[in-house]
Amino acid sequence: MIRRVARSIREYKWPAILSPLCMIGEVAMEVLIPLVMASLYDYGVVMQNMNIVVTRSIQLIICALMSLSFGVLSAIFASRAGTGFAKNLRHDMFYKVQKFSFSNIDKFSSASIVTRLTSDVANLQMTFQMMIRMAIRCPMMLVLAFISANRISPELSRIYLYVMPVLALALIALTPVVFKIFDRGFRMMDKMNNIVQENVHGIRVVKSFVREEKEIEKFTGISSDLARNFSKAEKILALNSPIMMSCVYVCMLTISWVGAQMVVASGNNPLNGLTTGELSSMFTYTTQILSGLMMLSMVFVMLTMSRTPLRRCSELLAEEPDLVSPDESIAVTTVPDGSIDFENVGFRYAATAQHRALKEVNLHIPSGATVGIIGGTGSSKSTLVQLIPRLYDVSEGVLKVGGLDVKCYDLKTLRDSVAMVLQKNELFSGTIKENLRWGNPEATDEELVHACKLACADEFIQGFPDKYDTYIEQGGTNVSGGQKQRLCIARALLKKPQILILDDSTSAVDTRTDASIRRAFREEIPNTTKLIIAQRIASVQDADMIIVLDNGQVNAVGNHEQLMKTCAIYQEVFYSQQKGGLE
């Protein structure tokens, strides 16, 4: 888990190495300063030797400047390493998400992915920076300060050995409890982000149904739970400070009592035993050792807090895409034509699912045909067409495009030959031109206009003041549903695909515009295989063939006249829509 995430350090490994090395230099200088001060006092001030006073003063200044320099360099290197690591980790995770199939994405909620890419990475960045600085500083400070204190007075330095186990036991007792609380807290954060995302995305529905108070109540509830959870963790962690300070005061009092007796017994003579300068150094080492322990406890806290983000980021990086291209040496990079064959195809959304979304589908769709697909809600119409560009893989049987199994194609080649206008249309922030060029980045302005005319979008675009340079707001909120659908159709046409799939993508346009789009398809792209999923029979009745789906199975196949004679489901839908039209 750690190794997987640590791969994101990459080119920042040298700053990550230099930061702890500089930190060792800083600690060494800090530990040396009390020894120099003790020598200055005992051999310079007490003995009134100005040469020693001047020499030791210069040494103090040099040690202080070196400590400052090492500290600044360590901070700079740690900052570079930490921010670079976070940048690479976010890149690696986002890159991995882009490679996921739909089934991979289904395992993680969108709110969870956002949380992992933002707050989880930020937590790991802080922990990483603390690890390459504080995690080195604390043990080094403990070891060097204890060695120095032991050289001055082995008797007094034993006091530290009695105090350290108390702090260690406190850390061992607190850490498991706090970890469980933080783990629960990060799951709550996922839930809170999901509530915010749903509310912002559906704000028009919220306001239409006057549900603001209910949404506020829902958010306040999870936010309060999150606050209580982290507050509970902080209260437990707060016990660390009084335990730490109690140990500091006990050490100070004991060293003061025992040390004073030793100074008096030695007559403050460096040759006979402990001196006043050495006793003051012991106080400094006491602070350094116990503050080192306190910082070490904070490192444990950060590690405890980061354990859950580490696991969550590692899970995302460890997830392997279900759909991958075959090896380059055998991958087919050309789609011969737009013919489609379903041979006894079955599909489950999960390998363990008992229910099959599609069952025993056998179809042959010739290249260039116009195919209508109708069926009731939940009949797996969208699932059927999503198998064609391998957004999902079939669970049973074989699906062929251009006479070859879709698994033989390079994924990019296959998906470039298939253009889909999904049931849920998405436009991105940017101009109309920028959105259209998602279909073909190299498309000329003339090609953009031609595609928009085919999709009946040019007429409303010309009505905008900035025409094709009109800015589309996030999610396409400044265009209507029908306009959004037509722009998405134009974007798909710019791919010049061999297979065009319209997944109920003309539901928001009027019947006249719908007919104009279908007529343009017949005249302008006759060699493209067109699959049209629709709820209105008027949208598919002139298709070369119509597929009727029912409960994941093909109920009937034929043209309009044939289905009107043989298919009860088709007849029922037709007469219900005709009756509605007459009324």
C-alpha cells in the first residue's frame, strides 16, 4: 500500500532525500549549542577567561547560523518534495480514473473519487512533509540529546529512561482508538460531499419543489455528525499534551533537586563533578528530549490520520481497468465497416449478480442500416448499445463489429469508429466551437457548420450574438435541453463514425426537428450504421429494421409494417401513442 503510493514521488526523490539530511545537520547544531554554552559559562564566565568567552561566543554564532541554514534548506526541500508528490499522486489517480471502464467507476461513487483526489491527497502531502522532516528530527533529537546528556551526567540522564515509557504507553493506548474515529470520519466526509454534489447538480429541482429547508437539514445533520466525530478524536488527542507536560515538569523538578545537590557536592568544579553550566545544559536537553517525544507523538497522530487516506488512494491506484486493449502486436487498428453482430450475447453488471441485464441476444445489423430500438423502461436498451464500443464487456457470447470480435480491436480505434450521443447529454465549460471539437479536434469551421446543419443546431446558434463563439456554462445550463441534444449530435457527427448511436437523444426536440435530423442522416451519411433508441414510434418507424426489447431479451425484429402485424408490444405502444395524439 505504501509502496504503491510512494511511486508518485518519482522526480522529487532528491528533495525528499536532501530534506532529512539537512534536518540531521540542524539537529546536530541544536544539540551542540548547550555544550558550547556550558563550556562558555564554566570555563569562561566563572573563571573570567575572556579568550574562552570570545571563542565560545563565535562558536555559538556559527552553530546558530548553521542550524538556521540547515533548517531553511530542509523546509525548502520538504516543500518541493511534498507538493511534487501531491501533484504526481493526483495525476496518477486521475489518469487511472480515465482508464477505468464503466464497471470500474461503478465501484466508486463520484463524491468518493473527488474526496480522494482532493482532501485525501492533501492529508498525505502534509504527512509526507512531516515524515521527511519531523520523523527524522524527533528520533535524531532524542538520540543525540540523550548521548550528550549522558556524557555530562549518566546519573541524571537515567531520569529520562523512567519517563519515556510513560509517554510511549500513552501513545500506544491512544493511537488505535483515534484511528477508528478518523476512519469513520473520512467515510462521513464522502457522504457529505455526495450530498453537496447532489444538491448543486439538482439545485433547480430543489428550488422547484421548495425543498431548500429539507436539504439544509440533511446537510446540517451530516456536517454535525462529522464535527462531533472529529471533535471526539481531538479530545482524545488532547490528552497527549497534559501527559507530555506532566513528564516535562517531573523531569525538571527531579533534575533540579538531584542536580543542585551534585553541584553543591562538587563545589561547582568541572574536575570534581557537575557544574552550574552543565546543569543548565541538562535543562536544555530535558526540553529537547521531551519536546522531541512530543513531536514524535504528533507524527504518530499524523500517521494515524493519514492511514485511511493512504488506504483510499491506494485502492484507487490498485484498481485495474476491466477493459484493456489487446497487445499492440495483435490489436486490430482498422474497423472494416459498420456491421454489428450479437451472437448469443448475455450481460451482467457484476460477475456475482444473479440477474442478467441482457439474455440470449442474437442480431445481425448490416453496415449502413438505420436501426430503431424501442422497449419499456428497464428493458436494457442503453445497455445493449453500450456494449458496442466496449464501455462494458459482454458476459456471455460474442459481439462483433465489422465481422471481428470487439475484443480484438485496439480500444481507441474501436471507440473512434463509434459515436454515441448518450441519454444524459453533457456539455463542458467553453465555447460552442470548443465543445463541438471534442468530436474532431482538427475540424474546420466549415465542417462545424455542416455538422450543426445536419443536427438542426445551426439555426439557433446563428441567433446567438457570438454565434459559434458563444460561451457554454458548466453543464450547458445556458442552453435548453433540445439545444443541448442537437449540439451533442453535431459533436458526434464530427467524428465521422462508422456507427452512430443515438440513445434517446432527440426526446427534447419537437417532432418536426426530429424528422429533419433523421432525413439529414439518410441523405448525408448513408454508409454510417445508425442505431436510434427512442420512446416515440414516429422516430423509428421509417428505419430499415426495428428491434423490440422486453426484459433484456429481443422480443421481435422487423420493419414497421411487419411489427404491426406480428408484435403485440409494438402494436400496444403504437396505438397508445396514436390515441394520445388524437386526444
